[in-house]
Amino acid sequence: MYAQYSLSQLQQLLSAGKLSCRQIVEYHLQRIDQGAQLNAFSRVYANEALQHADRIDHNIKKGQAGKLAGLVTGIKDNILFEDHPAQAASKILQGFVSTYSATAVQRLLNEDAIIIGHQNCDEFGMGSSSENSVYGAVRNGIDPTRTAGGSSGGSAVAVQMDMCRISLGSDTGGSVRQPAAFCGIMGLKPTYGRISRYGLIAYGSSLDCIGILGKHTEDIALVLEVIAGADAYDSTSAQHPVPAFSKLLTARKSFSWRIAYFPEVLQTESLQEEIKDCFSQTLERFRQHGIKVEPVSFPLFDYILPTYYLLASAEAASNLARYDGIRYGYHTTTADNLERYYKKNRTEGFGEEVKRRIMLGTFSLTSDYFDAFYTQAQKVRRLIRDETQKILNDFDFILTPTTPGTAFRLGKKPTDPVQNYLADIFSVQANLAGLPAISVSCGMDRNGLPIGLQVLGRAFDELTLLQAAQWLVGRE
């Protein structure tokens, strides 16, 4: 009903009295009820959202509404919202209620956005299918037998099915962009430090970013404008100035762009043929508009994925050591001594994928293997970052597919975890390099499943990525 409108168009209707925030919230709540079988939400805050809508309607009449009035937002289950539960889709955090809001959430609320609920995801953001969840699997709205992607699968489906207008997810190795690709929407991972991580439950602290999922480029631009910027509560947040993205979005210079792509990508064995064709057609579309497109070899391509998984798992092992069942969250009732109490809490509280990554990370951090694995991975990460930045000195952005395949069927993941990790082969580079990237839907495969393209850009140049996304979807 409202999906065809951008937020600015909705706000015009609100200001003219032709629409109310309550009506918008009621519409999204209806969509949530209709799509309940998709399992996108872990919790819905219906009454609270309606009460907030009524307050905003009152402020609109007084001319005192915020920049995001009318924006209904969902947040991933690993992002904190004061006085609300947050479990990161894990049994280990059962019963935990946050005492504060994440900076990104608070900045949304300050501008009159409405939080409609927390959204389902892979446990602690570890997964590419949103099946590793204490709440059960998320289903794709296009085909409920297929995955929505992960780990921000619930956030992507909620936007896909108009259960909310914008979702906040987290992206450690592609967890915003991959589900955006599978669900046919946009997903932006900003530059590391652009959005404060305060209030994001940590997975890999040097890789984690809060990202934005939506259908309209201008909506994503405005939300980024509101939630980005320095934060005294997060020492890793950047002091870099935040442009007025929403106002600068149409001031693009597409015909002066220079675009790089990696020939190695097209040679990837797991790359679906239809994605390869879509990617090649997009490159040709750029060329037809006089935009320079050039192949650039990336000799470190084969090292990107193993480097990411070594470092991410090591950071996960460190970050998740705090969850012991003593102070909050799940605790067993069957242990007869303290040592068994700790072991049973963590054994029963964590899912299989989380335990696998904790063990892998702990192994790589042991004194016997620290230099051979973790230290070497850090060195390779630096080389990957430097080589990527070197390319971006000569090009405006790098174009790749977002994923090697389209949405696969639920329950059909390979039994070999390494094969599962290949779903992130194109997305993790942006996290290792700390650079921004956006996924844009560019077509469908023969089964009617969306295909996503990724645009990876220079540090703190989200504007160019948003302009490229605007150009790719044809919303001039």
C-alpha cells in the first residue's frame, strides 16, 4: 500500500492530513500478521508503536515532528533497545532485558522513527541462512521454502514484505548485503566507524557494522544521515563529518565514474550462471552510457575468505567468553559443581554454529598456533586492505556479485561448514578492508529469485555508493 512511496512522499501526505502515522503503523502490523509464517520477527511491539504513532501525529499537527516522522523501523535481535529483551537469537541470552538503547536506535527515536519490533537472525550474527536461531528459521517471502539469507534474514524479509519500511541489521562479513540480495532489496554496510557500534551485541569487534536495509535509496540515505557520526560511547566511531546524503543523492556524476571488476570473480566455480550473465550485462550497461569499466586483477582473492573466518572466529571466541550464565541469561539447573555449571550453561546455551566458531577461534589464539594462524591472518588482512585501497585510488568503486548463488532451500545447506562459508566469498572483503558496500537487486534467475550486485567504494564515500545504487535501480 505504502511501499511505492518514499519516506519524503509519505511525509507530504502526513503534513497535508491525508494520512496518519497510526494508519501507517496499523498497515505494517497487518503485514506482520499476514506474514507470520515467515518468522521474520522475534518480538513485535504493537501497542507501543501505536502509542508512539499517536504522539508523532500530534507533533505533526503542531509542526514539531522529527526528520523521520512516519518511518516504521525494525531492528535486528542483536541491537539493544532500552527496557526491551534482546537475545541475539540465542538461548544463552534468554530473559535478558537491555538497560539502554544502542546509539543508532536512540538517534532514530530522537527524530521520531517508530520501532515496531526486534527481528529474527542467525545466532550472534553467525550464519548465512537465518536458520541458526533459537526462534527457528526465517523464510523468504518470495518462496517460503527458501532461505532469506543471513544473518539479518528477518530484517530483510520484514522490508521485503512491507512489515516495516527500514530495518537496522548488523554486517560482520555480509550479513546485511547477502539477505538483501536474496530478498530483492537494498542493503548498505557503511564504512567501519561511520555508525556507532554502541549497543550492538559484539561478534567480531574489528569487523562489525550496523547496516541499513530498505527499498528506496533516498530512505536509506536519510537514515544514514541521522544515525551516522561520532559517538562518545564508542571509541571506534569515526570523527569524519556526515554529509547531507539525502540532499546530495541526485547530484551524481555517473558519466565520470570509473568502475573496476575482478576477472577472478567470473572464474569462481560456485558462481551461478545467471548471476554471471546479470553481472556481465550490468557491466555492459555501464559501458553503453559512456562509463569506464575495466578489469583489475586481485591476486589476493583466494585469501580473502580464510583470512576473514580466522579473524572473525578469534574475535568471536573472545567476545563470547563473557556469556557464562552467572549474571544474566540462560542458566542450567542440573549442574552439581561450579565447573560443570559453566560448561553446561555454555554447552546448552550456545547453538552448534556458534560453538564451532568459538572452538575455531580459541584454537587459533592458543600459544602454539597464535603466530601461525592469527598473526599471519592479520598480516594478510593488511595486504588485502592496502591492495583494495590501491585499486580505489584509480577507480570510484568495485563491482561484484553480492553472492555466488541465489536463495537456496531451507534445510539444504551442505554438511561441510566450509561449503556454507563460501556464500560470503564476495562480501567479506569490505569488512576486512573497513570499506562501505551496498547490495542492489538487478534481476531474477529462472526460478524468479532475486540476484544482487554489490558496489564497494572508498572509505566514507557512501554517497557515491548510494548514487550508484540509485542509477542501477533506474530511479533517476
